[in-house]
Amino acid sequence: MGNRSVVYYLKKTGMSTSILILCLFSFMNAHGQALEVGGWLGTSNYFGDLNRTMSFEYTRPGGGFFVRYNLDYRFSVKGGLNYGRVGFEDQMQEDYAYHQARNLSFRSDVFEITGQIEFNFLKFVKGDRQHSFTPYLLTGISLFTFNPEAKYQGEWVDLQRLATEGKRYPTVSGAVPIGGGFKYAITDEWTIGVEGGLRKTFTDFLDDVSDEYENIRTTANPKGEQAKELADRSDEVGEPIGKKGKQRGNVLTNDEYLFVGFTLSYTLRQVRCPNPSAKY
């Protein structure tokens, strides 16, 4: 085979391979079924032992990427990678004397992988102006990592390693997303929307606060002075309240975080799959 023939063959087979790969993404892109790739940008919030009033005072940026596969006009499945920063401070709860006295605070980056199913209230068909929009509900399962930190003497300190309640906990947990949104197909390919999803987590340590104070001020603590100071910060604003056995958090409820944002997605065009055995 000559050089020119080799180049010609590689070009043809390379093009065929590329088309075949595209076919894997679009083999069911018909009759209302399509694969979308997209992203979202918005905000993240936390609700838990420090923020029991569901305040949005500590709102921080959030965002992510997703792949959505439309099973039919009503149902879609979606996988995504998301990030957000959450946190809160007891001093933000001005109407609660105990929060003011406890004086705890934290922040944490949250990295999430999620799988979800969506239910469209209305018939949703791209390319059909009469069915180009719909509100929807979503639920699924998520896995996320977190690492609560607190500021101490001008530096951010990891709280999990300090065992502020006398024990360390996993910094990987699961969550159930519950939410909904609204999407609108502005063209056959592009869809915009808005979505909000509350994550009901399986951990009560997203904020490093869960149960009771340990007796770390009167006994030796292998984690040192940082652990003593960050486990009970009440003495920074008044009399210390961190007596062993006294309630520090609410162990009966787990923490939650919320993602809300605007979405933009692109529908991969349907590609007619060639015959791999075709001769050129």
C-alpha cells in the first residue's frame, strides 16, 4: 500500500471511527429521546445545627456539569458533578441566645457526584413550539465529600482531625436530592432553565456540630490547644458553656445543603451511523 493510499485509508477510517463514537451518544436520539450536555451556575447554602432558621445569609457560589438523557416526553435521567461552598456562624442567629453564647462557625467545600431522575409535568419535545417548556420534579442519590474548617488565630483549621466532640467522622457521605425546576428549549439544540435541589444528607457533621460537649478543657487532649479552643468558643464572647454532656448540637437531625442555579444545555445532534464494513 502506497503512502498516499495509507493516508487516504487513515483519514477514512478515522472519520468513520469518529462518527461511530458520536453514534454511541446519539443512537437513541429520536422520537423525543436525546442526550444533552450542559452546566449550571448559581448558589449553595447549608442548613443544620448552626443554621436552624434556614437563613440565606451565608450564600456562596455553586456550579457544575451534567449529562441528561431524555427517556421520553415525561422522564429524564441525569448524572452530574457539582461543587459548592457552604458555611455559617452562630453570631448570625441574632434572635437565639444559645447560638450567640455557643459562638461556633465553619465553612466547607462540597464536591458532589449525583444521579437523578426528572419528571416533566408537561409534554416536553424539542423542536415543537407548543411543547418546548415544562416545570419538573427531581430526585435521586448523591455522594459527596466535605471538610469543615474554622478560623483560628487568622488561619483556617481542619476541624475533623481535631475530634472536637471526642471522635472523628467520615468526610464522605451520601445524600438524597429533592427539588425541581423549569426548562425551556429556545432552539432544537439549546435549552435554558432554572433548578433548585435540596440535599438531605446522611451525616450530622457537615458543620462539625452534632451531639454533646466533651470534657476537653479539664483533661489532656492529644490534639492540643487548637482542639480545646475550637470545641468550645463560648469564652470568646462570655462565660464558657462547654461542660461535658451538655448539648452542643441536635443529634436527631442530619445536615442539609442546597444548590440553586441557572442551567444551559446542548442537545447532541443525531448522526446517521455508517456501515463499518462499507468499502471506500
